[in-house]
Amino acid sequence: MLLRYGVHGAVGIVFPGYARRTRGAVHRRNAQSFRQTATDLRGILIKVGQFLSARVDILPDEFTRELSELQDRVPPLDYEPIRLEVATELGQDPEQIFSSLARIPMAAASLGQVHEAVLPDGQRVAVKVQYPGITDIVNTDLQALRWVTRILQWWVPTVRFDLLYQEFSINIRLELDYLHEARSAELFRSNFANDPRVIAPRVFWEYTTQRVLTLEFVDGIKITNVSELEAKGVQLPAVARLVVEVYMIQLLRHHLFHGDPHPGNLFIQPHPEGPRLVFVDFGLMQPMSPSLYRAVKRSMQAIVERDMAGIVRGMKDLGFVLRTARTRDIEQVVAFLMSEYRDRPPRELRELTLDDIARDIRELFRVYPYLQLPNNFIIVGRTAGMLSGLNAQLDPDLNLVQLAAPYVKEFFRAEESAADTLLDKAMVWGRSLLQLPRLLELHLATARREDLRGSEWVDEVQPFFDRLYRLLYRGILSIVAVLALGFWIWLRGPAQEDWVLLLGLVGAAAGVLLLLSLVRGVWRA
């Protein structure tokens, strides 16, 4: 791949026009090579490809389109190593635990494979088993990947490859923990316990460890098997609508969604009252933290109210723009987004597709290099891309805007707890308070430069603001000292260790001195 790019770059020096015309073909060829290599090798290359397929802000279109087709399709491992792994993890031979365990797996992926089995009571289950030694392979691959990201960081300093590596390594280690996946599966099942349209398997904890996961066997028709769905009388538009509605519920109501909706993980069960959507593989569940929830809600509210400052602040808080970006540049992006989506007539808005939105996003990332896709939204983008591909097959005319409208309205109406609201306000006030001295300093400096007649006023009030600055920070330090003293009192308890006593005396002395300094400063002010 590097050789192809090197040759292409050398040719471009001599024939720049030819290089521009063939650049897309070089990207496509390299992406195909990567996809084939990842499919042939075990380890995390497949996961890397899937992870990068959502990074429209980094990779060219040819790469993201090719990598989006990369799925966990690897040759299965022989049965005997899998049998030994089950025996080691569960403490008995599989023949003693299960009435039967299929020798040929139902599915094989990059980290493990799934075998159908039957429990002694006749219950059909799916047993997911990690490949022996896969943890060591992943650790080795991650070390190599870290060096690659360091080289890429040096080569392309504007992209935070270190953050990408951090997010990817966290996700891959979570996928190696089947106990974490079991808890996610149980939570997902609980969230949809009262919705008969969604089916999730039950966890059998007595047959589950960190490397072996036993779930209830659930079957259905693969969601992309259009011919069989139609033969069973399933209405494809109803399936597409169900998929979108279920994901809206996950995102906007549960704040936890299934982050790997490729066709191998979604199945359909025909039913007289409408199709049932079956989910499997819960290794990549993405939660929305309370702070992220509040930031998203504030940003969406700012868009509705046309609050340009609020939108810019929201983009920074969510991590879509670098902190060093100029406000004027961000406002240009906001103006484009408002004209394209906020101010578009309803009839045109209903005709928007995910592909249209993705194309606009790619163009924005190309034009404005300070834009970035936050780690919190990587899996969201990847999931949206997968769902877009599914709906293109099931119902290309699906009206996403109309379908999402009631869930977005519910999201806005959702009441936050008093504690969350107070915390949100405290964060805003605290941030403003800490920025106040710096903003005043900039304001006074500007006044000196631009208004000679006001310079005398500036000189008069400057000492006051200096004292205010010192008082604010002295007050903050006093609060910290008092908290430290309280912590010492709690820590000391009945014990009389010398180091605890010394620490408490130092903290108490510092707190008293700071409080006296604060009182003296207020009196003088």
C-alpha cells in the first residue's frame, strides 16, 4: 500500500493532472488490499477496518465505502481447540455439560465463534467461545498498532490518532470480556421487555465466563435475505420502519444502543401482527453518558432556537471542532448546516437520506480541517452507515424525518432531575467564573488600544479587577482547604497514626491562613 502511494506521489510530481485523475483508483485498490488481508488474517485487523469505515473525517470515500463491506467473515477454527477451551472455562468436558454441542460453528468472527448446543433440560442455546490465545494476539496487535499510530501522528499531526487508538483499544478489550457482553445483553433485553416487536436472547449465567458466553438460541431470517422474507409474506417497508423506530428508542429513550447492526447480527421473525426484530452479539453496546445527553440536548435546543452562540458552544462541548478553531470559521459551518437542514422547507427535508447527510459531512470535513469526529460519535456514525445500507435494500423511500419526529419531540420533553439541572448550571457558572479574569484582561487591553479617552478609566478600574481576580482564586483555594480538612477528620477516625495527624495539621493551617487572607482581602476591597 505504501509503495503504491509512493509511486503515485512520484508520478504526480511529473504528471500532476494524471495523478489527480487516478487518485481515487489508487485509494480503492489499497482499500481492497487491506480488506482482503484483514479477512485472511486473524487478530484485530478486521476490527480496525470496521472502526475506520466510520471515519469519514480521515479516510477518503473510496476507503470508507470499501471498508464498510468488511465483516467478521473468517474461516472457523477446528473443533478440538474450541472443545478444550470450553472444558477449561466451565470446568467439565462439553459432553458432561451439554446434551449436544455442534462441531461445526454457526458463525465465525475475528475473536471467537458460535456453536449451537442443547442443555440437559432440552433448552437450545448458542455458545460463544473465544479462540485460544486470542488475548495474546490482540495485545501484540495493539502494541504494533500503537507504533503505527505514532508514525501516523508524526506524519499527519492535525489528526488525533492517539485518541483513535485509545477508543479502539478500549472497545476491543471490552469485546474480549464476555461477562461484560452478558451484562449488556441482559440490560438490552430488560429495556425491551415490554416491547414484543424486539427479541433478545436470555443469558445463562451458570454456563458463562469471561471467555465463554451461553445465550438462549434465537433464530430468524437474515435481515438482508429479501427473497426469503418476501416468500414468508413479510412486508419489507414494515421491517425498515421497525429498524429505524427501534434505534430511535435506543438512542433517545434508553441512551444505550446496539453498535454493530451488520446483517449477521439482525434477524427477522415473521408474525401475524407484524415482523419481530431479533438482535444477537452485544459485544459493542454504546451508552450515552448523562453529561453527553445534556450536551446533545442543549445543542439540539440551540438549533431549534437559532442560537448561533449556543450551537458553536455545543459543537465545542461535543468535540466536533478543535478548541483552537476560530469562532468565525465555526460560524461558517453553522451557517451552512442551518441553511441545509434547519431552514429547508418540510417537503425537501422529508426527501433527505442518510447518504445525503453523509455526503455533506464528508464535504465539510474536507473543506474545514479543524473539524473532527468525536470518539463518542464514532460508533454512532458507523451504526448510521450500516442502517442506511440496510434501509436502501428494504425501503429506499423511507421517510426518516417523519419517522424520527415523535421520538425527537419526546427527547426534548424529557424532564431532567433537579440534581442534573443543578450540576449542569454549576458547570456553566464555574466555567464562566474561571474564564472571567482572562476575559476582563482581554477587554481592558482592547480598551487601551482602541479608546485613548477611555484609557484613564481603564487605569482606574484595573486595580479593582486585579483584587477581584485574587479574591476569586483565594476563595476557591479556601474551599479546597476546608474540604481537605473535612476529609482529614473523616479519615482520622479512631486511628491515631502520626502521618494522618501531621497531614491534618498542615491542611488545617493552610485552610486557616487562606481564610484569614480572604477576609483581609475582602475588608481592604
